[in-house]
Amino acid sequence: MRELLEKMVEESREFTQGGQLASYIPELLKYNKDDLGIYLIRNDGKEFYAGNFDKRFTIQSVCKPLILLLALIDNGEDYVTQRVGVESTGKAFNAIMDFSQVEDLKDHINPMVNIGAIAMCSMIEGKDKDEKFQRLLDLTKKLSGNENIGVNMQVFESERKTGDRNRALAYLLKSYGTITDDVDDVLDVYFKACSIEITCKDLANIGFVLSNNGRSKSSDEEIVSKKYTRFVNAILMTCGMYDGAGDFAIRVGIPAKSGVGGGILSVAPSIMGIGIYGPALDSKGNSIAGIKLLEKLSNSLYLSVF
Ligand code: GLN
């Protein structure tokens, strides 16, 4: 397996050349465009890795399923789905729409795109922004089994400085009454969430829990309820790769979430959790070589659910 993974990584690495680092968050330009790594954890507990699997990078949009999980845990499914929709938007992750003709705003905001994730940040319980974020970080630590996870403050500052588009989305949400908290506080939670620093192994562990009905590999403890992992996996399948979700479903066929830091969290239900890192992105903001690598892996191990 180790050799197979190494071979797939090396075959996929050339595709990094066709991608770009995320330049709109200046701090992310420091990443090495050629990097590509994978870590997987199988349901028998065996772990395999290859390439640049030990690099640290920021989670970016891969925080969205975690925010969704916490919003579900804190408020229940009914509350969440009354405020954010579950249909794929088919638009870029940071799209700003004219909602003036829209009948129900929630049908146009999905938890896997920025506007929906920002809305969900305000649903996390906590007396202030720090407690809300701390609870999200605690959940991330628990799901990944890694107590040492923290925030990359340079990336956080970089996001905050250049995050006017997200600020626009948050004000839009406030104007529609979807959020009632202070906009800067909500964005602070969101920007910090995106700046959580992780490795492929952390993503593989999170993917493992999602593939294993909410149970971790080490203690078999139920970290999140099965009904919520099912909910999140379904949303990942339909919207996790934004406006590339359909193509990804055909080529790879498993629930996954990408981030502009180059990470892809993937879930092969009942089989394995997979973490990918490859910061060269395609035009939709997904890891270009990471998708190639997942396609090869899925084909060779028959991971597609279709
Ligand atoms: N922090 C990024 C943003 O809000 C996350 C986007 C992404 O990873 N696709 O723009």
C-alpha cells in the first residue's frame, strides 16, 4: 500500500504545475506549489502515507463541515436547516448574489460555501467570539485526536486584512436577519476557523470519524452522533467541492471537502478517512493534483459509492 501511494503521488505531482497558489490571502503564497501528500486511515486502524504528508497548512474551507457539525450539535437539525439550505449553489465558494428577488434566502445559502459557513458561525454556542471559537477548536482537536492543533496567527491576520468579500457576505446576512450578532465578531470566528493549522494526518482522522458513524479509531467513543455524520457526509457529496462537486462525484465518488490552503478531507464511508495536501489550486479553488490523486486512489481501491 505504501508503495502504491508513493507511486500515485509521484504520478499526480506533475499536475501541480497546472495550478496556482491562493493569492488572495497573501500569506498562503508562502506555500510550496509542488507539494503533494496523502495520509489515510483504514477501518482496520492501519495508517498509510506518502509524499509531503507531514507538511502543516491551514484548514481553510475544510473548517466548514466542522462548523456545520458544531452548529448541528448545538442547535439540532431543524434549527440549522431553517436558516441554511442543503442544496448545491453551483456557484463559486465566495459568490455574492443579488438576493432582492429571492423568496427564501436560505435556499441560496449552503453551509459549504462562505455565506453559509459565516451564518453558521453565529449559531455556535458561547458567551462571546472567543468561547465560540474555542469550542470549535476543541471539537477539531477531538475529531482529529490531536491536542496540539492551533491557529496560524499570520494567516488569520492576512485573512482579516483582505477579507472584504467575506465582510460583504456577513453584512448581507445581517441585513436579512440571518445573523444578529456583531458582524466583526462572527467574522473573527470564521477567519480563525479558516486559519486552524493541520496536517494530512489530522484530516485523515477527521475523515475516519465521518466514515465510522461518528466514532474515533482509538477509543471507539462516539464523538458525534451518527445522524449528524450522515447529514454532513451527504452535504459533502453534493456541495463539498463547490461548483466542482458534480465532476468530483463522477471522477472520485466519495464525500469530500476542499480548502484553498490545499487540503482535501475525504470520507470513504465504512472504508477509510483520507487527508490530502496539495496547495496548487484549480480555477474553482480545489487542489488540482489532490483531485488527480484521489481519482487514482478511488479507481484502484474501488472507493466510489456509485
Ligand atoms: N478563508 C477562505 C475564504 O474565506 C476559505 C475559502 C476556501 O477555502 N475555499 O475565502
